[in-house]
Amino acid sequence: MNVKPEISWADFEKLDIRCGTIISVNDFEKARNPSYQLEIDFGDLGIRKSAAQITTLYQKEDLVGKQILAVVNFPKKQIANFFSACLVLGVYGEDAKDVTLLSPSLPTKNGLQVG
């Protein structure tokens, strides 16, 4: 098991992790690996798009309305013809294709920050 190097508290504070609700899901046919294109409502931060390789464990219809956690302060990343504006967080299974999304255990307001 690879453990990453220790970081400082100041490094952690640079991450802006927020709660959002998935409002739409589409197949991402131009992605190299099976993926979905997500639209996520982050409340006052607005709606952001993300590409997520979560097709193994999740069906599109099961994702709409699901609250997730995402990093919202990375620069946009172009993937094929799509610009991902946040990084949805998940836990890799033993097979790296099996990603379990991180989500709050109780409903929360969209846009609230993880700390």
C-alpha cells in the first residue's frame, strides 16, 4: 500500500471541498474510459460539470438527486470535448474501476464546505 507524503495543515486548507447534488447525468462517449458527464448543483457556487469514471457501480438514473463531495477549486480540465470544473471524490475499490462516491451521511445544503 502506497502512502503519500505527509502534508501540512496549510496544504489541506488550500482544498475547497464542497457538497453538491447531481442534477443530470449523461454518457461520455468520447472519453477513453467509460465515464459519465455530471452536472452538479453547488448552491451559491452554481452548477458545475464533471467527468466521472463511476459507470461500474452506478447507473445514470440512480445518480440524479444524489449528494456528493467534490473539490471545486482545481482549474478546469479538458477531457476530449468536455471541460470538467470540479473533481468528484470517491474511494477506489480493489479494482480501480470500482469507485464508490463520497457523500454526506445526512442531507446537507448544497455548497457547504468540508473541513
